[in-house]
Amino acid sequence: MATERERGSSAPDEAVPQRGGGAPHELALLERLRAGDEAAYEALVRTHGPRLLAVARRFLRSEEDARDAVQDAFLSAFRAVDAFQGGARLSTWLHRIVVNAALMKLRTRRRKPEQPIEELLPSFLEDGHMAAPASPWRSEEMDPVERRELSRLLSEAIEALPESYRNVLLLRDIEDLDTEETARAMGISPGAVKTRLHRARQALRGLLEPHLREAEPE
């Protein structure tokens, strides 16, 4: 059975919190939004747009798709603003909406065959031992240049994962959704989330290991 997300809503049900939270300036902005203040809408987009676009870009390769997802997210938020009661931060609510908008964009486009993740996973011998045991990773402090390079390598490694595994990894480890939230967003079972996350982390480690293993002693 299709969930509400799969039927077309980008605003998650659980992101309509009860009254009792939210910063005073956000509550004031919320009241202006409900009153139809156009300046408040402009302020919301100006304040949160860049961060939401960064989130959408993590899921969508196309810049046009990412911007469309952000636009869809703001439209969904504007339509649902009367239901938002300030029980959580406005930024958190918008974040969940743009994540769902990005996933919706992925679901509605033409799907291409995925690369099997098995090609990226460690191989094992008949006795159960790894064919190529993982090497210890570097433990020394990295300088700023090395940290920037690691960030680039990490982004490239995540991008190399098959889409269904990449999205689970992004939702759990980057966007910080829990297993149940990820399962609802992806339309899969919590067990499938745990399996995909484990395999995605294994593949990610394998992709990064050549760059992070400790140097062999001379």
C-alpha cells in the first residue's frame, strides 16, 4: 500500500509537532507566515534556502532537480504552515520536508539499473576470513588541506554507491534520521534499512581505505 509520501505529499506527517517549542523569533516568523505576510515568506526562503539546497544536492545529481525539490519543499511548507504549531524548530521541519521532496523527485524519474553493490564489498575466503584484511587507518592529526581532501574523497565515495544504498546512508548518517524514519521515507522495512546501511558502510570503507590506510613502516 502506498504511503502518503508515495502518493505525492512532501510534508512528513511526523513533522507537524505540538505546541511548546521553537525559538521566539521563529514563532514570530510563523505568525507572520500564517497572516500571509509576503516579506515573511521572502525571509524564510532567504534564510533557509541555501541550506535546503545543499541537502537536496546530496540526493540529486542534477542542479535543476535539486532546485526543483527545494521549490517543491517550500510550496509544501507554505501549504502546511497552519498545521505547524511550533513544537520543534522551523529549520528541522523544513529539513524533513526537503528530504522527502528530494526522495519524491528520485521516485518519479525514470529508474536506471543500479550497479550491484557486491562489487564494492569486501570478499571472503571459504574459511570465512576476509580475502584482503582491512589495514589500520591513519591515526595522526590531519592538517586543513588533508581534511579538505578527505571531505572531497568522502563525497566521491558516497556518490559511487548504488542509489538505494547511498540514500539510506545519507538519511541515517548525514541527515540523522533514525531507522523508522528512514524506512518510512524510503518505503522499505526497518530491517531493509539496517541491511542496506551495513552494506553501504562496508562499501564506503573499502572505497576510502586506499586513501586512509597507515603508511607501511620503512
